[in-house]
Amino acid sequence: MGVEYVSRVPPPPLDTLIDDLHFLEGVPPYTRLTLPPAPSTLLIVNLGAPFRVRAGTDIASAEYADGCVVTMPTRAWEFGLISYKKDSP
């Protein structure tokens, strides 16, 4: 099964504050995604495993469990999913 990219307009009263909601549904076939600069603020709400964000050519990345806000990125940034292996019984 692949990943479906879903886009929705939020219902009132959120529609006055939020232009669009985007989310991935399913299991992603990748662990990292490079996103280009964007002229908007992004609020990332995480409902799954922790993720990492690395900006531009920075070596270090920041790990987030719940979410984060990315305000008008001026350079590409890398969004990475972290998968933890479960202990075997």
C-alpha cells in the first residue's frame, strides 16, 4: 500500500486562519523528504512516531515528538521520519 497525499480546507471558524490542511495517509515509502523554501508558515502536528527536521546544509537535526512550527523557510529543509524497532518477545 502506498501513501495518499490528502488536502482539505478546514471548516469554519478555522478557515479564516488556515488556508489548507495537508496530510499523508498510509505508510510512507521513504524515510526523508527534502522540502523547498516556502513563502508561508507551516504548523506540523505529529500524530505518529517522532520526526527530525534539518535545515539547509546543517549537520545537526532537531527531533520533535508532538509537532513544530516552521516559519517561512528561506532554504530547503529535510523532514525525516524516525522509526524505532520494537523489541522482539
